[in-house]
Amino acid sequence: MKKSTYIFIAFLLNSGYIRFGFIASIIPYDVWAVIIWLWGFIGLFRYSSKTVEKLIWQKSRIFLIVFYLGIILSLISSYINHEQNPFRVLISLRPLYYILYFFVWIKIQPKEFEIIDAIRKVVYFVILFGYLSLIFPTFLITPAYIKEFYKSDQNFTHILMFTPGLISFGLFYFYYLLYKSRFKITIEDVAVFLLLLILLFINQNRSTLIGMAIAMFYIFFTLKGKKSLRLFIALIILVFVSYNYVERIIISLFEQSQIQLTDPNYNRNAAVDYFLFKYNHGNIWQILFGNGQPSYGSYLKDIEFAWTNIGADLSDIGLLGDWFKFGIIPVISIIFILVTGLFSKKVPLYMKFIIIHILVVPTIYSFSSWTGSFMFSIYLYLIILKKYGHINNNRKLQYKTSNPKLPEQYIRTY
């Protein structure tokens, strides 16, 4: 099997499609989890790039040691403060283990264009099933998901659609296409860009839309000459054609934002207030080293009580929820790598868009969710790869291309 095929399958398995609709009714979640882990082990033993692997490992091992030290300390904290059995907690940490794909990337050393190519193919699935779900939602989405959707959307301001991977893989590729437009862009790229833009807009995630808008304005106003003229014209036409619908959504989002940002009972505000300020009661150990993953007993009941009575859900606050569970050490180690990537001249602009999005809106991204854990393994690997480049005959890490700003994708065309 080609390495590119292996990478694509790994991305597809971790994109979230196997958890919904008719697939989820056939194969249980835990079975898929085992399949994903086994696929990771295949990569560890099937492919090897020993020369680069040693050097990349040297650059990333401190981060890995600190990150997993923080996780271990959270297990101890969970045992001391909540009498959680560490072995049972380790079992409940299943989604977090997908970040271990970082070891797979270190081992097999995929190039940037191979990762982009795999994400491009996954995005085709996102687009296909996203638009199909607008027509046949009951075929792709489980009844339980549909019921939960309408329960949370009592004002009917959102559209039901099947888009796992949209905010992770879809937004990643959206930023990449913006970046690519500074060099070269095809009709296919424009079509994919617009289809993604529509899905992301229908999804109505405000922080995502704001990040996209800032990135688009930056790209359009920093371009020189006729670069990305196709994309700009197509975007203007799209906005003109869909003006009435777009206007309604923008007004609705603006009104919701005004209400929710000042409402202490808004789910996200309630979650931040409860988990970061009220629950720990000033306990320094819990603040520094976390409370651990809730798995059973009174601790789990506390988390369930917060959800049922005040609407506070750990999954609503992203990295802040990770801080509550695993302490400050793993979160700081993640932020440190992201910040070094942000200020590195070798890290491309599309990655900096993603980094800024994560840092500015920490309530959206989590390294302990299924897809989030996997995506962080990609983000961290790409940052390290781009910072330290590629191996040459002198065993020193440097760029193969004379222009480090040019995407590696142009070394090899699709």
C-alpha cells in the first residue's frame, strides 16, 4: 500500500463519518476505536523514514514528555480528589489517544503535500455528504441526533445537515485554498472553496465565520496584480445571488450574539463560570493538575448535574475544558508549540490562520475529543515539519526548495 493511501484512510477514519447514520447502527463506537488504533500501529511498523525520524523526534520529544507528564498528573489528581481509579480513567480517555497519531507522523514522515492531498480528499466527502444531507437527512443522520438537534434549536435558526469534519478538515482546507490563491488557483479550487464557504456559512458557527472573514479580507487586500481574481469574482457573484438569505443569517447571528454574550445563563458562559471558577473552590492542585477525565462515581454525577441543571457542558469550552480535566501543563505545552509556529517565518500562512483561530477562540478546539485529538496531531506535526524542514545529505534539517514560502504542493502536481 502506498504511504499516501495509508494517510488518506487514517484521515477518513478520524473524520467522524463512521459515528453517524447507518454506519453507526452497524458497527459500535468502541469497535471503530480499535480499528483506528490498529491502523495507527500499522503505520508505525509498515513505513519508516529512519534518517529524518531521529532528528524530528529530537525536536518534539520535550513537548511530548511535558504533555504526557501533565496527563499522568491529572490521573493522580483524579485519584486524590475524586477517588477515580486510574485504570478506569485510562479507559474513558479513549478519544485522547488519537493524538498518539503524532508518533505515527514522526515515524512515517509524510510531506506537506501528502497531508494536504489527504485532507483534500476528505473534504470531498465533507462536501458530498453535506449537500446530500440537506436533501436526505434521515438517511445519513441517526434519529437520536435529529431529536437532539431540534431540541437545542428551538427557534429553528439552524439547518439540519450531516457535516462531521467540516470545522476540522473543511476549515483547514478552506484556509489552505486562501493561502494557495496567493500563488496559483484553478477552477476546481474555486468550486471547492465556494462549496465549503456555503457549508461553513450554513453551519453558523460565529467564531468560525469571523475567522474566515478576517482571513479572506487579509488575503484579498494583500494580493498583488491579478492573483486570485477568479476567486474574488466568484465570491462577489455568490454574495450577490444569495444576498437575502445571507442577510437573514447575519442579522440572526448578530442578535443571538448580543443576547448570549451578556447572558450569564448562556451555555458556554455558564460552563466557563462553573468549571473554571466555581467547581474547584480555589483548590490549587485541581487548578494546576486538573480533575481528570470524569468516568464514574460522584465526580461524573457532578458533571452530569452541571449539564442537566445549568446547561454547562465541558465539550462547549474546548481547551478550557481540557484545562479543567487535565490541568494547565498539557494545555500550556500545546499553546507553546502553537505560538512558536505562529512566530516562525517558515510556517506557512494557512497554518497561522489556524493557530490564531485556536488561540483566539480556545472554547472551540479541544485535544480530548475524537476528531480534535487527531487534528492536533496534524497541527503539531506540520508546525515541527515546517520549522525544521527536510533532511539533506549532510543530515541537517533544511528546506529542499529555494523559496520556503512556496507550498510543497507545487513540487508535485495532482
